[in-house]
Amino acid sequence: MNYSDLFIAHFPAIIHTVQDLLVSTDYKITPNIIQQTRSKFPQFNHELISKILDIALSTHRAHISSQYASIMPWYFTEQTLIQSSEPAFAHHVINRLDCRNHRFIEICTGSGMHTFSAIMNGAYQVITHELDEFIASLAKMNCMQHGKEINPLCINGSEAEITSTDIFWADPSRRKSGIERKSLTGMYSPNLHQLIDMAGQAKRGGIKIAPGERIEGEFTREFLGFGRECREQILWFNVDVIDGTVTLIDKQKTFIPKAKGTLPEIADMKSPQTYAYLLEPHSALIRGDLTSMYVENDIAVIDRSIAYGMTNRVHDADWFVHFSILHQEKYSRRRLQECINEFKWNRLTEIKKRGFPIEPDTLRKQIKFVDNAEQHGVIILTRHENDHHMFFCKRI
């Protein structure tokens, strides 16, 4: 289908008009909103009306997120908003790739965020591939809004020819499956192994994959966090990034592992109060080289397979949530109840767990908090060797 009738000079006004209609329903698409949109734009068929509504709603969602403020106006579909990297993430990736005076080849244009960043970074030529013609047209419109021109190729990106002087980037679509996946490999389009082969041929290359993906190969991995979430994992090829590097995009902090191959000490759990704080690391740090972070900062671990750390000093709060330990002992439900009563904690008390067999919601139904109590805390349940332990803490 030819979308040229939609992506015209008046496109921003069309989207703005539909967003004004959506205000009356608190941005919910109703039959009445659909009919009003059709009446406003009788020149568009039902498929284009659906796409216009999708763009109006998804762009509004991006607009109310401060993470996209620097790039607006920028238009999204529901699909590209879910898949797209925020501008700060794209900026970080393109800076790593250093496109200046190089040809930039991209697989999966999406909303056009990385393409635009590459142009701004000084790439002398941009070749981007997007199989979905509508998404390709929208990406072109996005760049036009900022005075840049791109012409996405609507062909399979795996057919692109890569040379040793090119900069390569891929953000492949992730395909959902009704079957629970033990590995995400092979669930990408184009195929992830094809993309890895292509990236290895380039002067520098990168591939964005799901944070939980664990594969081995001739690349290094960087994990990107925002807030308390691990948002992206990047596979780097011929880029000076140490495997397991972690970057917090919103904090502009990067941890570069230096103690690779060294294990942290196991916490001494025999004494009732050996450590002052229990640490919960940032989720991006858990995905990256957490072991090196612990070794380099003299942080002990409760168990080598559990992410919690133990320490007697306060560390950087951007990397760790700190819990001041009031009491810890081996787990028993009877003692758990007794300690809740002794601390006089109410039902606002959090229950967290790692390596513990009972879910917090299930355990909460089996215990009783103190009625009319003013205090609450944090109960952390975990494993040490063959025993389960419980910690009674306060957040700091």
C-alpha cells in the first residue's frame, strides 16, 4: 500500500487534530472517536484511520514521558514505541560506535532513533533497512521533522553487504512465542546468528538484544540501565568495551569490570550481627559483571548464586539499594512471626526474596502483622549454602 497520501506536509496537523479528539476520552479509543476521525479525514481508508489513531495515541504516550523530550516532535506506533530505544540510549550506542566519516548500515530502522543519531554523529552515509513499509515511512517523516533525510530500504536487512570500513547496527524485532523460551536466540527477525556474522565483518558493530539473553560468541556485552531497570543488552563487535560493563544511562555512570575471574568472599553467617547492611544491586548490574563489582568494593555475598551483598559501609546508592540489618537468623515461620511481633511491624512491611522457595504473597497470607502498629520494615528471605535465612531490615 502507498502511504504517501498520509505522510504529507500536513501530517503533524493530522495527528494533533486526532489527539485533540482523544482528550475527551482521556486518550481511550472508542467507537465514537473512530467515527469522528473518519469524518475529519474522509480521504483516508479504514486501515489508514487505524494507523493514524495508533500514532496519535502512541506519540502521546511518548510525549508524556520525559525520556523523549529532547527528540520531540517524534512519531511512534505502538510497535515502535515498545521497541524503540529512548534518545539517551541511542546517543550512547552511536557514541560507542563512533560513526564520524564512516558509512552507517542499520538493520531494522524502527522509529529512526539510531539512524538520526548516526547522522548527527557525523556518518557520511546512512543505509537503513526496514521491512515494514509503513514504519519505514514514519521513520522518514521523523527525520524530516528535524531537517534530515533518510530513505529506508524495504528489504530484508540480512541481505545487506558489510565491509570492514562500515559501522553496523541492528535492533532486530523480537518475536513472541506461546511457548516459554529457555533461550531467546533464534526468536529475532532477522535471525540473530546472521546479524552476529554481519557485525563481525564491520569495522565496529553492535546488536541490541533482550537483557535476559545469554549467548556466547566473539563479542562483548554491555548492559544499559535506567531507573532501577535493566533496559537493554548490547553485543559489541570490535568496540573497546569490556565484557560485563554496565552503564546507567540516566545517571551517566559506567562500571568497567577490572577484577574478572576473582570471586568475592562468602559472608560469615554464624554471628547474629556481622554486617551492617544488606545490598540489593541494580538489575543491570546483576546482568553484568556483578562479581567484579563485589570484589573491587570488598562486598561479601550470602551465596555465590544469590545477588544480595553484605557490607559494613554505605556504597553508591545508584548501584545498590541499602537495607540496614536489624536482625538475622535461620528461617522458621514460628520465629518469623515472633520477630514481627517483637518489632511491632504493621502490614506495610515489605517481603522480598531471592533463592527462597515461598513467594512473598503466599507467605504474607500465613503470618499476621501487628494491628494499629506504626512501624514497618523489610523482611528479606534468602539462602546461604543449604540453609534459608531471614533478615529484618530498614531501607536507608
